[in-house]
Amino acid sequence: MKEDSKRVVIIGGGVAGSLVAKSLQFHAHVTLVDPKEYFEITWASLRSMVEPSFAERSVINHRDYLINGDIITSNAANVTETEVVTANGRRIVYDYLVIATGHEDRVPISRSGRLDKFKEDNQKIKSAHSILIIGGGPTGVELAGEIAVDFPDKKITLVHKGSRLLEFIGAKAGDKSLKWLKSKNVVVKLEQSVDLNASTDGQKIYQTSNGETIEADCHFLCIGKPLSSAWLNETVLKNDLDVQGRIKVDEKLRVNGRSNIFAIGDITDIPQLCWGKCPKSLNSETKELKQGFLAQQQANVVVNNLKVIIEGRRECKMETYKPHSALAIVSLGRKEAVAQFPFLTVIGRIPGLIKSRDLFVGKTRKQMGLNPDIEIILT
Ligand SMILES: Cc1cc2nc3c(=O)[nH]c(=O)nc-3n(C[C@H](O)[C@H](O)[C@H](O)COP(=O)(O)OP(=O)(O)OC[C@H]3O[C@@H](n4cnc5c(N)ncnc54)[C@H](O)[C@@H]3O)c2cc1C
């Protein structure tokens, strides 16, 4: 790297940030700030709970793909016009900053700790006769599907406070997955919540808001996690957050009004389908779904745009990010899935063929410059 290399600091080593770090490592002096030592392919985490060895490929040390850059294992705590301050007291000067802090997640710091956590969850599933899943969004539905397919003898109850499953996409997808789960003997209770303060694992009796009792040997909490943007509240970017705490960006994915700070992934407030004036059929407040494959596309746009700036090319060469319609595939065990495409919602083996066997892990590893398959050494 030349001494006058531009300094790019990336905050957040998740789906979006790690891809930017990997892609820019030979174009700039890259520093990645992340509280964990690894990048995790999040959509493989539920399979890893029923098959812990699956995580050997989906939990990847940052150093495996970022061979030419600095890694700081800490949370970012503050950002100024020129530097990032980390929770462990480091000050990192930047020329360009990329914020990709997604959602808050309390996970182990080290890769081996994360792999152990999957083994622990797997043991919890194996030793239980009955399992309660709290939350009927994509995480709860996918976890119920994984357990129902791999452990058909377990008694699974899924409790969801909404009136239908998979509320982040259309009603058809929710109805189809409800039918599928019922066909696998999963008991689904809608419009109810569970008071976890009144129960702990091993207690066996859980109380719902409707006064029902559910017997279960253990539970898994699968509810949405908060955005990781509260740390920006007292920074120079505090006025760039919307009321939900999402960062406002322009169509080049720069934080509004700034030429050297970008934001990507779940943390952004990108509208669904259109910037500015929307067609009447769409509410201008509707935001793009928070999806990993979109975070990856946003990362690629920012990589291109940073290369344009760093190489001193004209601004018109910068790429515009084109928001997407609501497209999603939710896996249902190892072979099936429910998929919402723009004009069609389907369930079964065909959408399952797209996602459910490998969960895009090989594809994602390849994108990170890694071998899609690795030899798993069993100890
Ligand atoms: C169980 C599950 C299943 C999913 N399935 C799918 C799927 O099938 N398809 C799909 O497209 N999407 C899926 N998603 C959504 C997808 O994972 C997210 O959209 C994607 O991870 C967003 O990427 P991101 O980089 O914005 O955030 P993340 O991947 O959440 O990464 C954020 C990173 O920022 C770090 N961080 C947080 N705060 C700080 C801070 N203060 N300082 C420094 N670093 C910080 C975190 O440690 C993390 O590494 C799934 C999500 C989950 C949880």
C-alpha cells in the first residue's frame, strides 16, 4: 500500500461492512471496526442450531478474508468529522467512512465462542421433548422449520403476538407457512405473547397473554433486534437519523449532505422502490426490506463509488443504488421454502431448491474470496 493511500474506516463487520472491507483492501488503507473477531452469515444461524458443524463455514474470522487491512475488535462509540473513537479508547483517523452497524446482537467475541454457542443450542434442542419458540417472523418460522424437519418427534409450539406469521412480507406467505408448520405438527398460537419475566428455561410452564399455559422444556426467543444506531445519538451524525434511528442516505448511499461518509445495510432508511416522488400505489414512508442480499448490493455500490472518488474519476461515474421491491425466501427445513416474488408467492421444493440446502453459504464464501467448501476437522 502506498504511503499516501486514502484511509477508509468501516464500522461494522457484518454482511455489508465485511464485503466493503474485503473489496477495498488493495485500493485503500482499510480499517475494520467490529466488536467480534468474525463475520457471520446470519441466515445460516438457524441451521447451525440443529447442525452445529454447519457453522464451520458460516462463521468466518475477519482475518481470513481481510488480509491487507487493520482490524479493531471493539464497538465504535463516537464519530467526528475526521475520526472514529472506539469503546476501547482507540482514535482512528479516516478520509472516508462507511457505517454498517446493522442490528444489535449479543454474540460471543471469538469464532470458537460462537461455534460453542451453536453446540450449546443444539444440546438444548436435543435434550428437550417440548420446545417453545417465541416470535413468528422469519427467524421464528425458520427455526421451527429446522427443528420440525430434523427432529420430528419434538413437540414445538410457536407463539406470535401478531395476527399472522411473516408480517414483514405479504399475507399469502404467512398463510402458506402457517399451513406448512401445522402439517409438521407445530402448534401455532397467534395474537398472544409470553411473559418471560414469569418463566425461565427448565421451568416447563409458560404463561401467555391470553392466560393460556404452555408446557415446554425450553424456549428460544426469536424477536426482532434493535438497530445499532443509538451510539450515533451524541455524534456529528445525530441529525442524520430518522425517528426510527435509521441513517438517512442519498441515492449514492452517502449520508445526506456529506461527501465522505457512507451508510449501508440494515442501518439505512432506503425507501422501497423509489427515491423522491413515489407512484400512488406506494407509500413514500415504505422502506426497503432489511435483507442481507440487499446489504450486499449496497456494499457493492459503495465499493464502486469509493473507488471512483479515490481514483479521482468524475462524480458522474458513481453508481446510484436502485431500491428493490419486497422479495424474500424463508426456508422451511432442508428442502422446502416459501418465497415471495413481485407477482407470485410459492411454497415447497422449488423455492427450497434456491435456498434451503446450502442457504447461500457457498455463494457468500465465494463472494468473500474464500473456498465455498472447507474440510471440517471433527475432534
Ligand atoms: C436469523 C436471520 C436470518 C436471516 N435470513 C436472511 C435471508 O435468508 N436472506 C436475507 O437476504 N437476509 C436475511 N437476514 C437479514 C440479514 O442478515 C441482514 O439484512 C443483514 O445481516 C444486514 O447486514 P448489515 O451488514 O447491515 O448488518 P449485520 O449483518 O447485522 O452486521 C452489523 C455488524 O455491525 C457490528 N456492530 C454493531 N454495532 C457496532 C458498533 N457500535 N461498532 C462497531 N460494530 C458494530 C455487529 O457486530 C455486526 O458485525 C436474516 C437475519 C437473521 C438474524
